[in-house]
Amino acid sequence: AVVSTQSTGAHFHFPLPHTLKFTNKPISYILSPSFIHSPSTHSLNKQQRKTQFNFGGMASAEKKKAPWVQPEGVNSNILVNNNLTRSLVPFIPSTPNLIKWYICGPTVYDSSHLGHARTYLAFDILRRIMTDYFRFNVSWVMNITDIDDKIILRARERNIPFNELARKYELEFMEDMQALRVLPPDTLTRVTEYVPEVVMFVHKIIERGYGYESNGSVYFDTAAFQNKDHSYAKLQPGQVGDAKLFAEGEGILTAGGEKRNAIDFALWKKSKEGEPSWPSPWGDGRPGWHIECSAMASDILGEVVDIHSGGVDLQFPHHDNEIAQSEAYFDSQQWVNYFLHSGHLDIEGLKMSKSLKNFITIREALKTYSARQIRMFFLQHRYDRGMNYSKDAMDLARDKEKQFQEFFHTVKALLRETSANTSQHWGPSEKELNKDFLKTRNEVDAALRDNFDTPTVVNKLGELVRSTHKYINSRNEPITKSYGSSSRTITLNLSTFLVLSIAQYITFIFKVFGLVEGWNDIGFGLEEGGGASKEEILTPMLNGFGHFRDEVRESAIKKDFSRVLSIGVGVRDEVLPPLGVRLEDRPGGVAVWKLESPEDLMREVALKK
């Protein structure tokens, strides 16, 4: 790899690590002389260093919240909880009808757990609302941290290359996201594929006077940044003095370069012997944790990011350092317009921890609950508040899913049994139901515009379901009408089109939330993918029917008619559930069938046993 300085023409040769396939071509950095010869902390006298170190300790007590500038443009009439202001503010995209959105991806050194699901599922719901309900175009960028101290240490423990470990857990994470029906990113950025961009990003920060080299590492100069009318720690100014959080952000393998200020953080980390490294003008090393997101997000989305999201625990130091780096690079005052954070997730009221033995991976959770049930659980909580995962909470989510599932089954059965040729004349009951329907639509819209208030939406849709059930039941019950001295019993007509419209609307909202996949007009449908042939679909059904017929025929030949009833029960409880068919007996001797997930039906069968 060749590094050249633009003004002097000097060349610096950095051999690529023989264990890594970095690129097929030479890496050419165009640098200014100050990039190579930046001031070192060794040039400071003791008093200067002491003063600079004390600066960091004072910052947390004196720092005030930095001002936020509302973007110019068309107001979307959507309020979002912007953690740059810690308040609800109007969402205004920097480009009309386009949202440039960056989300911090995982550090891939272990299996994904429910804490990951808390973030990625929550923001998947928000992304879907913005695209499918509010009709924004969204450019969604997510990174993968595939080189990090945690990855290096875990790879050492297993005696495998760091990139082999990273690829394994990246693939597992992607599979978990697919199982949860989280949409893939439009752009995926891996740190190891963006090292040249990171080096150039660091170079420009040094060139602008906000970074310095020390013993082969490069640090961000927080004092210089603040002395030039910038604000450091915009999200969590009160946590600047938190040594534990700061140390976690720097990583356990950080080399011991001398820093000018205690709160300065690594942009480029000198690699020790045996650690993965890439060439740079400061020596072999690797990107700091925080710099990767700044460099990659800026490379794809540009100078302004509309929305940046991640877990609430990333606010300081990670997101605060991202902001500082990027505003130093662009020499701007506001790199991100809206910072959204997902709330904490507890397990049975306690923080998830392997030591507490309440560490639940996504794959373990999916053995007990379906992806739809987990998503319903998330929808019943505000994305930006804490939530508690427990059996009771998941039972409530499962009950809520069942409420809507039964409603969809009722409507489908009604449509199968009712002719559209019947009278559709609206009386007081139809007008009242339609009034409830229109009111619900307005309430749902208002809730989604109020910081994506999905719990209110789910509750309002539940109320509409109850109103519709009440209307349907009133039409099924015979009533007696008097005509002078005589009377007769009649059944009122039912407005199938009104009921159909309500079911379609609820299905549409559930599609927006990711609860419904595919092109189902009404209801959840099945969670399995399509593409099977007619024979493949019908074979298990016809096998079950053939087996049922054989048993009934055998009983009839033996004149064992008492066994016929038990055969029917066996078909209902043993043959059909694995095929995804629920058969329910109804008064009058006419059964109704319902298509559901075979996994859900088998779980119910197991619970009954």
C-alpha cells in the first residue's frame, strides 16, 4: 500500500498483513504534511497536560444541553422523541419525501439475544410505518462491527481467526432477523471493508485541528473541539465523567498512548503484536469503535443524516462521540437531525445477564413463541420506553393475537356463508358501526403521528373488533317483530361490505406493522413461504382425508359405529393441527374450519396434554 503526501511527494510504504485479504489494489491516500506530523502530547509540558486532564472532569458538571436547530422544509405533521432535545419535536426530512436513516448494527462476537431484538424489531416497525403508512422513501443503512476488542478476545479463546468468528455470528444475526421478519437494510457496511474511508476520515479530523497522534494511535481532541464553539456530549452531557462507560467505549485492548485530555477517545488504535491490523500513516492498527459509524454513515448518506437510531445504552459514549467526530469532519453544528433510541428490555423484571441465568437468545425465544407473537408483544409497548419480557407479558401478547385471529376467522366464515346479493341497506346499527370505524381510523392516524404510539393503535383496533363482533352477533340472533295483532321471527340483514372494509383496514395496519406478510386481503395468513405446487399443497390434506375415510370405512364394515365419533375427534385434534387446520364444532352440527400456523396449533395441543 502506498501513502503519498500531496505537497511533498514523499511516499510511505505499509505492508499489508499476510493473514488478511484487504484489497487487490494499492491503497492510495492523498494526505497533507500535517497528517503525518501532527503534534504529540509529548510536546506539552506537565502543567499543560495536567490542565487538559482536569478539563474532562469539569465538563460533566458544567455542561449544558446543546441547542438543536429544527431542519428547514415541509412539516410532516409527525412528532418524534428526539433525544437531542429530550422532547417531542416535528419531524422534517432534509430532502422532501426522503429519509436518510442510519442504525447502529451489532458487534458480531456472540449469538443475538432479546436485547438485540428490542432494538432491531422496534425500529423495523418504525421503518415500516414511515414507508408503508406515511409513504416516505427511506434509505436504511446499517453497519456490522466485524473488528473489535471483543471479537479479538473471543477469537483467541476459540483459537480461530477473528474474521471467521465475525462471519459466523454475522450470518447467525442475519438469520435471526429474517426469522423475526425484520427487513434487511438497503445498505450494509462492514468495518473491515471501509478501512480506507476510515483512514481518510481520521486524516481530515486531524487536518481540521480536532485530532492528534500519540504513540501510533490517534485521539480525538475534545478540548480543541469545544474551544471552537462545538458542543461535546449532546445526548448525555451528564455522563461525560463516567469512567466505566468511557472505558467500555474504548475497549479492553486499547494501547497506552498518552492523551491530552482524560476524555479524549481513540479514532485509530495501534495494534499490538498478534492483533489484526491495517496499514496507516501512524503505523499498523485498526479503527476505533466510534469512528466506524461516522465514516460509513457519512460515506453513504452524506453530510446530514435525518434519523440515527440505536439502543438507549449507546447514547454515551458511542453516539456522543459519533456526533463529535462527524461535526469535526464536516465542521458543522448538526450532523444528525433526529436521534431515536429504543428503551431497555428486562427479563422477568431483571436486567438480562448470563450470570443471572436469564440470558435468552432470539433462537431460544422463537422455540416458545412465534415471530408474530413476539412482534405483537413489542407493539404493545412504546419503542422508546423500557419493557419487561415475561411469561405473563407474552401470554397477553398471545391473547391479543388470538383476539384478532378469531375476528379474521369470523369474517372469513361470514363471507363464505353470506351472499352479496342480500340486502345491503344501512340501518341505525350499520351507521353506528361505520361511525366507530371512521373514528378508529382518525385515532390510529393521530397515534402514529404521536411518536409512533403503537400500543394505542393496537388498543383502538381491539375496540373496533369488539364493536364489529357485537354488530355481527346482533345480526345472527333471531328477533321477533310485531305486525298489529300478529308477529313473526326474522333475522336482520348484515352489511357484508362494511364488515369486509373493517377487516381489510385492520389487515392493512397489521401489514404496516409487519404482523402480516404477503398479499392476504384479510387476516394474518400463514407464516410459511409460498411457491409450492398444487400437488405439494394438497398432498398432506388428501393423505389425512384418505386416512380418515379408511378408518370410517373399516368401522362401518365391522359395524363398530361407536368408534366413528372418536375417529372424528382424532381428525380434529391429531390429523388437522399439523396441517395448519383448526376445526371447531358449532351449534347446529356445522363445523367451521380455520387456517392457522401448524406450529401454533401444535403448541396448543401440547398445552392441552
